[in-house]
Amino acid sequence: MKNTTLNVTFNTDKIDALTFHMGKKDANLQTELTETIQKLYEKYVPQATREYIDDKVARDVLVKERPRKPAVPETADNQAAGS
């Protein structure tokens, strides 16, 4: 699964205050932002499109998890047969 990094511009003093007060409540800004973008995705992307993307992501994960066949080491017999 490939991810994209988003850059958001926001006032530094406000971010400092936000992270300070979130820390008091054991909240994490990154987690909150990720949850918010997920809600926006679910709100605006049609269900059929989300299902297609979920299926595509699942197939990509399966391909990456599939064990690979070990390479056949070159031996004197293999090299002689190929000549």
C-alpha cells in the first residue's frame, strides 16, 4: 500500500496550543488528523469506488505477502548444460 504525505499550513501558536492541550488528554494530533481524513474519504467517495479501492489494496497486500521461489544457484552442471 502506497501512502501520500499531506502538508497543511496552520498558525504555529495555534498548533502549539493544540498539541499542548491534546497531550493533557492523551490525544495525538496525527491520529486525529488521520481519522478526520478517513471520515472525509467516506463522506465524499462513493461506496462503489471505496469497495473497488479496498479490493485493489487487498490484492496488492496478497501479492507482497506471497512467498517467492528461491533462485536456483548456479552450479558447474548448470553452466555446462547452458553452453
